[in-house]
Amino acid sequence: MKTFQQLVEELKAKKEKGKLTKDENEEVVDVTFGTYTAYINRYFGGCCFMFVINLAMWFFTIFGIASDFIIGDWTSQPDQLK
């Protein structure tokens, strides 16, 4: 028959075995450049997709500014001021 001290030691060992980390204060997390590239490639479709989306945003911005300029120039024509 086991003694009380042996049972306590077994319970402590089982409790320690079920933990994922020994001490959360000593846990070290490294986020490297590879982590970011894997994140972009896996969740955003890769660098090519990001480039195409960025290019589309540039075109929408440029065409928006150009259309505002053309409408402003058109409304400031002398025949429009009458």
C-alpha cells in the first residue's frame, strides 16, 4: 500500500505532465521574417496577389483624381459660367 506522501508525489507528477509549459514567464516567442512571409503567402495569396491589389488601388486613386480634374476644368469653361 502506498503512503500519503507517495500519492501526493504521483499527483504532482501527473499534474506537471499535463502542462504544456513549465513556467509561462520563461516562455520565449520568436517572430522572424519567415513568419511574416509565410503569413502573407498563406493568407493573402502571395506577393503577386498583393502587388495586383496594390496596383489596382493606385489606378483607382489616379483615375479618381483625373476625373475630378476633368470635371473641374469642364465646369470652369466660359460657356458654363453663364
